[in-house]
Amino acid sequence: MSKRILVTGATGTVGSELARLLVTAGCDIRAATRSPEKAERLFRSEVDVVELDYRRASTFDAAVDGAEGIFLQAPPFDPDARETLVPLLDWAVQAGVGNVVMMTAMGVEVRDDLPIRRLEKHVESLGVAFTLLRPNFHMQHFAGGFLGERIRRTGAFSMPVGDARVSIVDGRDVAEVAAACLLSDEHDGKEFTLTGPEALTHQEIAETISGVIDAPVAYESVSDEEMLARLTSTGWRPEIAGVVIALYQSVRGGVRAPVTGDVAQVLGRAPAAFSDFAARNTDSWLSVVGQNP
């Protein structure tokens, strides 16, 4: 009988790739999302799609019923992350889930006051097998989301991080590590900090993108105040925008610069470099040079 695994955030970068990997491995996948219609279009009939809203306990039963393992993406910018996700975790364990693989963020282990770190500690106390994944920023952020959109629209992007280095990681590598942790008990009780093979400045990232599309891409360092104003003007809640600014401050402090060997330890191969990622994803930026992807 195939293993049934609940994948949260199933329409996102890591969740969608993880679901596909687990289907290929022969697992029975339940893809949980707040947007079931989007997931059904994405996966067609490959997985069982269910609605899951972390803030609505009425959606928990259908999501966790019969699941043996769960991949849980903790929202890194949510100041209420612990209070929001503890009820779901407790519900899942009571329903028989025996393995929790949770993705948080690089560096949270050094701040016990962070809601997301308190959530990690709760996972550690559940009495079931668990693995904690702490990835750095995903390379995909530069191809999609507000950064990718800004690059496509203006040929430039800005961040309040100066010339700080960041060991960004390919989200596909993160998904592959998560799959390994869900398919084997070899990694139970472990914590992995997932990075790419090198730490880059945002100027170097811009130059790499520019090189693969043969068009200028500029990076501008801005102040915290300017970035905060941009976030709130586009609809970010002030308390969440404040968490984002604190994250950028930690980047300037070097928290996201270390390069680890954890991806290689789990997968037996080196993680993807940003140059490789950029070469694979040129279509994401082609509108910079006046073409339609």
C-alpha cells in the first residue's frame, strides 16, 4: 500500500515540486491549499486536492485523515505562526500522522523569541518523527513574485541589503530534500540548513540574470524606510512588513551568507548554482528585452 502524505502549500514553488516527486515515488498525495481550483488545474488528477486553511479548524479533518506524513510550510513572515499552526499540528498527530517535515527559514534557530522558532520547538515536542528544514531564500524569488515582476517590468530591482551576501538555494533542491525526509526514516530528528553552493551579492545576481538574457538588469540598494513604504503601499499589513524589514536587517548582518553542505549530505550531490538556475529560466525574464515569454 502506498504511503499517504499531506503536502501543504501545494501550489507554491516547493510544495508543487514536492508533490510531483512523491507521486513519481509511488506515494498517495493529498495536496492541501487555500485555492483548490488552482491546485486542480496544476495537478489535474495526479493528486487528491483538499482545501486547507490554517485558521479554519473545519478544514483540518479532510486534510489529515489517513495521512501518515505531513510536509508543513510555516509562513516565515506571519507573527502569529505558532498560534496559527499548533492547532493543525496537534490535530494531525491525534489523527495518526507519524512524521512531520516542516520548512521554516535559515537562521531562526538563533532567535528563541521568534514565533517560527517557537513553532519548531512545538514540533520537537510532539512525540513523532520530525525533520526541520531551514532553507535560505529561494532562487525562484528572482524569477517570480514581486522581484521577478519588477525585473520584467523595469529591468531592475531593489532591496535594503546593500552588498550583503546570500547563499540562495534552488527551491527544487529544497523539495528534493523534503521528499527524501518523507520517504526515509534516515533523517528523523535532524535539522538541515539548506543553501546553494555559493554566497552572492544582489549585484552579482543582477549581473547573472543580465548575462543569460543579454540585457541590462540593475540592482539598487534602498533604505529600510523606503522598502517599508513600498511594502505597505502595495497592501502588506504593517506588522508583516515589519517582520520582512527585520529579516532584511539580519541579511545585512550576515545571517544568510553561510554556505552549508546539508543539501549534498541528503541528496548525495551538490546543490544547483544560481548561474544554472538562471540559464534554465531565461523565459522568466525575456520581457526585459521586449519579448514575450
